[in-house]
Amino acid sequence: MSLLWVDKYRPKDLSTLDYHTQQAQELKNLVEHGDFPHLLVYGPSGAGKKTRIMCILKELFGTGVERLKSENITVTTPSNKKVEIMTINSNYHIEINPSDAGIYDRVVVMDLIKKIAQSQQIAITNNQREFKVVVLTEVDNLTKDAQHALRRTMEKYSRNCRLILCATSLSPIIPAIQSRCLPIRVPAPTIEEISTIISKICKKEDTAIPATLIEKISKSVNGNLRRAILICEACKVENNLQPNRELPEPDWKVFIKQTATIITHRQSIENIMVVREHLYELLASGIPPEIIFKELITALVLKCDKQIIPQVLQEASTYEYRMWQGNKHIVHMEAFVVKFMCLYQRHLKDLLKDF
Amino acid sequence: MQAFLKMGKLGEPSASPSTSGAPKKKTKNLPWVEKYRPKTVEDVVEQREAVSVLQQCILGADLPNLLFYGPPGTGKTSTILAAARQLFGDLYKERILELNASDERGIQVIREKIKTFSQLTANSSRADGKLCPALKIVILDEADAMTHAAQAALRRTMEKETKTTRFCLLCNYVSRIIEPLTSRCTKFRFKPLNQSFVLERLQEICQVEDVLINDDILNVLVKESGGDMRRAITALQSCANLKGKGSHITLENVYEVLTVVPSKWVNSFWDLCKKPSDIKEIIQFIDDLEQQAYPIQKVYEHLNDFLMDSENIDDRLKSEIGEKLAESSFRSSCGRGDFTNLLDFAVHTQEILTEPLERRRMQALENAKFTTILGLS
Amino acid sequence: MKKLTTNKWKSFEFGPPEKDTKENQSTTRKLKNLQPKKSLKSVKGSKTNNNLDFHKIIEPKVVSDLIIHPKKVQELEGWLNTVLGGSKKETHKKIRDEYQDRVKKGESVALKYRNGFPIIEIKAQTTGPTGSGKTSTVRLLCKQLNVDVTEWTNPVDLDYEIIRGPGQAAKFLEFFSDSKYPSLFSTNKKKVLIVKDFPNAIVRNPDEFFSILEDVHFQTTHPVIFICTDSNSNETNLQRNLFPEEVLLKYSISNITFNSCAPTLLKKGLKRALELLQAYPDTFTLPLNIIESIIASSMGDIRCAMNQLYLASIHAETNLPLIKIIGSKRKKNDQPNTIKHMRRDETLGLFHGLGRVLNPKKIEQNGTWRLNCDMQKLVDEFTIQPAKFASFLFENYLKYFGDLEDIEQAAEILSFSHKLLENWDSGETLTIALWIAVLGLMVCNQHKVSRWNQIKGPKKIEKEVCDNDVFRLHPSDRYYYNLITKSDKYHKFKCGT
């Protein structure tokens, strides 16, 4: 299969980045300076965090980092359980998503970084640095335990190992880690920036696309550039580039909205069971719980009366907080749904009483 | 860390003993916080009590066990390191044992490592012939992160080794140190630094390191780092690294490095909370805010300032909003629920400010009928 | 009297019958000594002797006495015949054919070559739960086929070094190499080695076992039978640790699995035992009515059943009320604490516990009510794995509730207890969480729905695996991937109306 547009037109150098150019220049300075700190790259999804990280790596080590291979690494936990985790690595860096290991993320973080940091770069030629880079994605999903472990590892192996952490939200990251990293904020591109990039890509692809459609796409994606490009390509594949066409909405979003409709339609035990199945399906297909929660709340809040909104949100934040304490997301989501149903039903009854 | 020294020697750093020995390249890579640590106790400013006691000790008085506490970046580590350097001169490396929270510090380590260290005998003269106390110093950084069991284990060790070893405990919150330990130490409180000292210090560093920065921007940097010298110096170095030689540091750089949220965002959010705005509007705003990726914790901090400063909200309501703010902020820090928590806060603030208290009380009572039997939250 | 019987029971427990039977003790011991009443004085002196005979008496003597499913016996017999009968070459061929069949079926079998001939090691591994008659079957079959049995026993050397150190493993290996030499006392050429006790050192370190197997593979000329007991816990499950699939294939070890004894067979066995015991009416008085309850409580464990029979027969004679409780109540699966030690360990199954919680029984009295359930016991039963129990509860609770507002509370309680369950470093919190979940669900269920529901296990959410080409694609963007490539590689949500 040919490359998706997203991958095909991904900038490879700091100097070819399309937006946040000032920041790109500064990152270049940082790399040249020689004393490279740990980085914490944060920003919403689709804003280009990973792209920037790859550019930085290329700037640091040259084209060698583009020879990627993926590998499964097995880590043994103290209780002798084997955890397999997927990594992407080159000769100079390794990329892992430690939250894939669930509650064993601490072990993965400690073990892997230790292993990597202890193996020194063998031949130090002129272009090479004396450190390797470990890219950790989704650090905001790390447990507090793992974060403390990370901080310790960071200090211990700072001589021959640099970390680049990647996160969407800074809130769950402990201050000790934040203060040890140089924060790099990657805000979402503006609508104009997205439009420019799309039209550039379309030109290269020899696709004539009406300006109004470009604008429509850019506005619909909430600053998620990757999604904008995907939508654009999807439109192209469907061979429908009419300016007034409907844009494809992701099925999971529609699915969540329907779930919300089920909840408000009738409050019954059968419906709770249906909703549970829906939530399971969403979780199983990998939609992150925070997105499910956010979409669900938005859909529900827009459907219900202003009077009960504060209470609904109060409950939502309580259950979401609990959800983040553990791994059984479904329990708390369902508790919220049930709570909402009861609030909603009671409110309806109150309204009827007044008549 | 915090180096509040007025360094007379700053002009010629190569002449200072600690840097001259190391190879040139290494000096370059040394973090500035380390490079500009005060070299003598006299260089430490502001913490007068501690300094005067330590000066006495250097002149020959007996050194007590010490406990330094105070906010981060106020010079606790710097003070004790400088004192040790003056006391022991070149021997200083062998005479101190520094353990910080990143080392394993269970009971085992307290017992083994400190014991072995304190059992080494110390000579009472220095290599250069000067006299020095026949003591060793154990520095326990971030002592409040130690478990209570480990602290208890330390208690005994402290007494037993009193002939040869002195302990210096550094912590942020003295309340987390167990009573028996604090009573064995002379306590010194380290006050947050006056911003003018920090500013002065940064200006000196800028001069030596050829950093180009406007005084206004430097002022902002000092203000945003809130009296934390370490943070200010680290931020300055990061800015300088980002900019490279020869270009001016901009306000944006400072904001980025210190992850400051521009006040216009917080302002409009606060406005949104105060008036009965539509829920759609709030959702849209929070979406936009999330796209900017500002750290939400900072937003909460700002909101707190706004809340405290707003004069047209009476104190009872303020306390209610403040409680909600605390809850939202805490929950945000525990997971990835920024969106829900911000929305929750906004809607509640609205409700508190627009609905009369009596009605809300009634509603709460009504709901209490249905809330859980266990009253859990 | 009671004290006496407990004494007897204990001594009985400590002297495993299998070992003792090997000693050449005759069955013609003076039986009157066995009567508990009279043995009062001789308890200290002849404890072991007293207890021995019971087992000797009821021990199966020939293959047909076995209460193992005939097919199982045939399977084992068939294996023994294959291995022992005919020349070695034929045997190899036979087993090889069998293996080639398996290869044809798509199973991977590693064949080793020595001198150009494939060598298939002649080993079997028997597994099954405790007391399913593994050892007895092997012994009796060997007896019937006239084969010598050499059994490995863990050295009970007092020398600490030998027990702990590498000595034990070395001795284990020695056992195999020594087996090459025929016994001085026997002219029989056929011999089978049985390994039942696995040396501790090996259990702790499976790798060592594998290397020993490798050696044994080349050294022994006799078939080896490993007997493993199934177990629930991971650490002691020998079969899983010591005989993983690849080892079984590599050394061509056949696996013969025993199941727990079926109730009908067990009944047959118990009847036979009763008949045998009729011969000694002085010693054992047999309450005939208890067979059913013994079968129910032994859960297919023959050894356990026999032990219970023994205890019951002694009790019955002395007319202790205890036995009546056992007899009458055990059928209802409700055990008084007094006989707890007699039952098998799994006193209350998971499903049972779930049923109690999800379908609470209430006693109404004067307008109030209370729950009719021994809560403490219920909670104690699951303190080892509270999280598992809680997730089972979550998975199933909805079907047992009849009112939305009850569910509101129940969901809240479950959510709260799951939150507490995350603090797995503190055992007390876990117990409290379990209490909250159990008690909360029982109390909340005010409008319960009594109907039969299938219990579902907790769903394991397995995220879809990412392929390499789209690894960077966020799950929320996979929809577009499907669109662009016009495929349905990723999950599609059915968005009906």
C-alpha cells in the first residue's frame, strides 16, 4: 500500500516545519549548543508532537534515526510475569509507550531505561553524541509510581541517556519530572495554518480542491492537523470534492452520540446493559477513556436541562477522578451513566409534577 | 541550587578553585545552578541566622546537628555545601556524604551506609596544614520524603555517632519530620528570597555568560519563578540555550520555559464563569484552551489569584468557589480529566454566583435523599 | 474421647499411606487393638500401626478394584504396553508413527536424531487433581504387567547442604543413571521409573530440570513416569512450570490426564470399602447412610473420601453427635465449622459466593429485616483475590436488580470499592473494599429479581493490535484509515438508528 498522506508529507527536518517556526529555530539552537537537556513535549493530539520529536532526533544524530525497526521487548516483573512491549528503535534512539504495560509500567520504565543507559554508544565518531535518547510516549498515562521511578532513573543515568517525554496534558505529570525537563509546548495549528498545509499537499497530489472545502475541513477538526489531512485524503478517495459535501464523521463519535441518546431516551436496566456493551466496544477498539468520557459528557450535557447540569458535572468529575485511580475504567463509567439516568429521570418526574 | 551569593569572584570564574581543576569542556556543560553556587558561607545572603551560626562554627565553635527547612530554591543545600567546603577545604569530598531522595533511602541504607561512613575516622588537620574539626557531615536532602520508619532508624544512629558525625537535614516541610529528630537538631527556617536578590544574581550571571535579555523580561522571569533561585537560574539557562549566542531572549521564551499561561486566557475564562453563559460557549472555550496546551494546573493557580482579588464577591461565596477550585485542581492532577473538571468548575461557579444560597440549599437537601447510603464521595 | 480421636486423626495425616505400605508390614496385625476405645492406653506406642491397616484393607488389590474410568486405565495400559512390549526399535517406530500423525495434523514435533535414527524418548507424564488415583493406577498396572517399579524419593538427609544445595538435583540425576543397572533382587528385565516427589531445588528452578531432562534423555533405557498434581496456584503447578508444551514435544513425553473421580465410581469404591470393612465389625462400625454426604463433600478426591469414611466409621461407633451433623447437613452443602478440616480446601466456590451476594436472603422480623448469611465467612473466603471477586460482581450484578434506584446505589458502591481496590499495597484496604462491595450489593438489592442467570466472567479488554504500517495512527483516526484504504481492517462500530 502506498503511504498515507499524513506520513508522506510529514516534515523530516526542523527547517521544513510549516508552523511554529520560531520554536523550530530555537530547538535547532538547543541541539547545536551541545548540552542537550531532557525534553517534555506536550500538546493536543494531532498538533505535531511526534513530528517535532523525530525532527529533533534527526538534527541530533543525522539520517541514521530514520532507519527504524520495530521490536518486541520482554521485561520480567518481580513476580516473574513476562510483559511484552512494542518498541520502535534506531541505532540512536528507542521509542516506547510504557502505558501499554498497564500496571507494570514502573517495571518497564526502570528496566528498559536501565538497560539502554548502561549500554554506551560504542563508536564515538565526530557526529555522534555520547548519549542515547529514549522517547516515552503518553507519559500522562503513567502511574504516579512509575513517574517517581522515572525521575530517579532520569537522574541516575543522565550521563549517557536523554529522555524525550511526550504527553497531551501536563496535569497528571508530577512536578518533580516537570522541573527536570525543558518544557516544549506544541499548540494546535490555527485554522489558517491547517488550510495552507492542506492546499499545499493537494497541489503536490495534483488534486483540485475548492477553497471552501478546505476551510470547512480546517474548521471541523479542532486543530487536529493529522485528522484534517486524513479527512482530505478520504474525500479524495471517495472522489467527492464538492464544496458543500458532508464531511465524514468518525464512527466512534457517532457511536458515542447514539449511546447518549439511548441514555436519555429511556432509563431502564435493559438500557444500562446496552450502554455497558457499547462502552466495552469502545474501550476494546482502543478509544482512550478520556475521549469517551469527554464526548459522552458533552453529548449528555447538551441534551439535558440547565438546572441539573451542575449536578451531572459534579458526578462526572467524581467518577472520572475515580476512574483514573485504577484500570477498571468501565466500572466508573457505568456508575456515572446510572447516576445520570437517575438524575435525569428524577428531574423529568419533577417537571411532570408541576403540571 | 540557590545561590544567593554576592560573588566577588564572579568576574574571574577561572580563578575560583572549583572550576580551575576541571577541563574546560566540562565547565561549559556544568549547569549554571552548580556553577554559580556560593563558594563561602559569607556569600549566602538573607538567611542571616543560619549563616551566623555557621560562621561561628568555621571559626572553631562546635557544629550542632542542623535542620534547614523552607521553600525550594532558598539556599539550603548551597549553605551547607559552602560551609563544608570552608571547614574541610580540599578534604571536603571525603568528609561529606550527600544522600538525596533519588537514592534508595530505606532503613537498610540508613543503617548500613551511614554507619560505615560515620565509622571512618577523621583527622583533625587538613592537607594544607590548617586545623579542621575531626568531623564528617551527612547531608540528607529532601528529608521529608523519608519514611517515618527510616527517620526513626536515623534517630538512634544520630545519637550513637555523635562523636564523629554531624547530620544536616534539608526539607521543605518541617512538619513531616518526626518530633524526636527535630529535637535533636538546631532548626533554621529559610525564608523565600527577596526578588531583588534574585534579580541581582541573574544580572551578574547574564553578564558573565553573555546572555542578552531586557531588564523588563528578566523581571518577569524573576517574578514568575516566585523566589526560587534554582528555578530562575535554570530557566535563564534554558532560554539562553534555546536562543543561542547573540540573540535576545524574548518574553515568549520566558513564558514557555516557565510554562506560564497568558493572562488573557484565564481572564476570559473567569469572565465566562462569572456571568450566566451558555454551556455550549463554555465547552467551546475549554476546547480552544486545550488546543493551546497550556498546563491546566497553572490556570487553576491564576484563577485562585483572581478569586482572591475580586472585590465584588463576598467572602462566603468566595469560600464556596475556593472549595470547588481546590477539588477540581486536585482531581485534574490525578488523571486526564482536565475537560470535565474545568467544565465542572465553570458551571458550579456560575451556579454559586447566580443562584441564591437558599435555593441551592433546598436543592442539596432534595438530592441528599437520593444520594448513597454510605455517603461516599 | 473426642481428644483421642483427634489424636488419631492427626497421626493418620502425618503418615501418608503410600509410603507406609511399602514397609513390609503384614495385614494380619491384631485387629482388636484397633478399636479406639481399647487403644486408649496404646495410643503412644502403636499409633501408626493402628491407622495403617485401614488403608491396607481398602487398598485396591487388582486393576479391577480401581475406581478409575476404564478408558483411562486402558490409555495408561496401552502406553505401558507400547513402551515395554516388543523391542526398542519397534517401540520407537510405533511412537514415531503416532508422532508423525500428529505432525500431519499440523502439530510441530521436534524429532531428535541419533546415529541416523530418530530417537523418541519413552516417557509419560500423568497429571490430574489430588486423589484422582494416579499413583495407584500406575502401580497396579505395573503389577499386572509384571513390571518392576522404581520410585524416586526425595532424600530426607539431615545434612542441610545436601538438601538445599545442588546435591539434591545431582542425586536426582544419579537416580536416573543408576536405573540402568538391574536390581539384585529381581530377575525381571522390565522396569519403570516413577517420579512423584519433585526435588525442591527443581521446583524452584525449572531450568535446572530441563537440563536434567536433557541428560536423562540420553541416559535412561527405561520408561519414566512423572506424576504431577494439578493445582490452582501458579507457583506450585508443576505441570505448567516443568512440562511446558515445548518440553513435552522435545522429549516426546506423552501426557495422560486424570480427572477427578466421578461420583458414581466413587460410590462404587466406597461400597467396596464398606464390604471389605464388614470383616472387622469390632473395629469399624459403618454408618451406611453417610456415603452420599461423603461423596458430596470430597469433590471427587478418592483419598479424601476414604479418609472421611475412616473418620466416620470411628465416630459412629462412639456415637458422637458430630457425625449426625455431618450426615444431615452436608448434603445441603453447608458445613459446620467442626468438620471444616475434613473437607477439601475449596469450601466455597466462586460461583457459590457470587450467588449468595447477588441473591441475598433476608429474614423479615417485626417490620425490620436482616441478611441471612454468614458474611464474615463469605468475605474471608475471597480476601485472597478481592479484585477478582469484585470484577465478577460487577459483571453480573445488573441482572439481579429490579429497580433503577437500587442500581444507582449499587453502581456507586462498586465504583467506590474498585477505587479502594487499587490500593493493593495495603491488605486491610482490600478487605474493607471487599466488605463494602459485598455488603453494599446485598443491602441495596431491595427489589431483587430471582431467576437463573448465567454467571459471566469479567471481560478482558484486549486492545486491537496495531500493525506496523499504521503504528502512528491514533485509535480515533483508524476510521479514516478504513475509509481511505476502503478496507475494514479495523473495528467498525455499528451505528444503527
